[in-house]
Amino acid sequence: MITVYSPRIHNLGDFMHCLPTLSGLHKKYEEKISFGICNRLERFKGIKELLLCQDMFEEVKFMHEIEQGQERYIVLDDTGDDRGDENSPTCVRKFHNFIIDNYNIDYELDNDFILKTDNSVSLSEKIIVGDRWSPNDAPDVDIRRKSNLIESSGILPKEDCYYLDYTKDLMYNCNLIKNNPNPFITTFTGIGIVADLMKKETIILWDEDMRNWQGWGVEKDYAMHYYKDRNSKLIYIKDYNGN
């Protein structure tokens, strides 16, 4: 069994970018993975259960649940360089290259990875919307970007849609997204990255707070977090007309 620890990364989307990397490692050695994840990910109810649906994992524990004494393990981080297939998100490639360069392991990134769920039925005919948390919901939300962007815009009224409740189980929300007949509507927030990993048709809406985010354009942010050859589309929120 391969032991991997990810003690630092605590944002949902940033963390989920590691899965194509770990799937590639699993396929390389044909061994299951014992995975230790950041304690702060506990706020995402059901994250361990979702991870355990993936074929690569034998066990998933938060770091505080891990007993000391494991001698050989890989520490996972997203600080590698971004070389590789540019259809894959920059952040995914950084995980992959970190392992290659720090552990001298030659293996392929699994860009065919698709996030699995438990296939329990969560159905809604309404459009599913994954808006961005507000600081009231999660105190560590980055306040430099808009929260509740889609709801506050008025383009998708609550009576016509189902806005995801992030206090609900992550598996439940993933099944809602997966089984819904409509494209999933979201913005730059973690649940959109989860949807992209499921190959769900996803529309990412953005507003002026993302036009020059951190000194670069929104297209770079999109390339950092989304596959270019899956089913996502980037749309300026004032150009969105329901299609």
C-alpha cells in the first residue's frame, strides 16, 4: 500500500486537483493508497466517504487521526511546476510534477480520471446552482472576491433553481449535480472543480472581481482550475442568457 499525506491544502477545489495525480500513481504501481488529508477539510461533510468511492483509496484519514510511526510516505503539495499537457488544469500538473521531481517517480498523470459517487439517487429537475460561500458560512472565505455572486445578480431566482447547501453532505450534493438533466451553474469556487472532475457539463460565471484577479486575466484562472477538453464553459455573468 502507498501512503500519501496532504497536510496543508484545505480549500475543496485546490485539494481535489490532486486526484488525477494520485490515480496515475495508483495505476503505475497497482497498489491502493492510504491517504492522510488536512484537518481543515473536516468542514466538508462526507469528504472521506466521497474519496473512498474512488478505486485508488484503501483508507482516508484526517491528519489528527493518523498514528505516528509510518516510515515511508509521500507528502503531497501543489508547488511543482506546470509542465505537461495544457488541456489539463495548471494546478493538476503542479501536483503531478511535485511528486515526479521530489520523489523521482516516473509515471503518467491520469487525465481520464472521473470522480465517482455512490450512485445514490439525488434528483431535482430545477437548475442546480453552486454559488460561492459567504464569510457567514465559512469564516476563512477570501473576501477579496464576491460571495453569493449568482444569487445577488438576480439572473437565477431561487424559486426557479436549487442553490446548493454546503452544510449538506458532499456526496449528496455531488449526486444532485451528477443526476440533474441541466448544465451545472457555478462560479469560481470549489464545487465547480468537483463537477469538472465528474465530467458534468458546467458553466462558470464570472464578474468584475475576477477580471484581473491577482494580476492576470480570468482566462488564466480558468486554465488553472478546469480541463479544456471536458464539459465546462466560462461565461461573463452579464452575458449569460440561460444557454
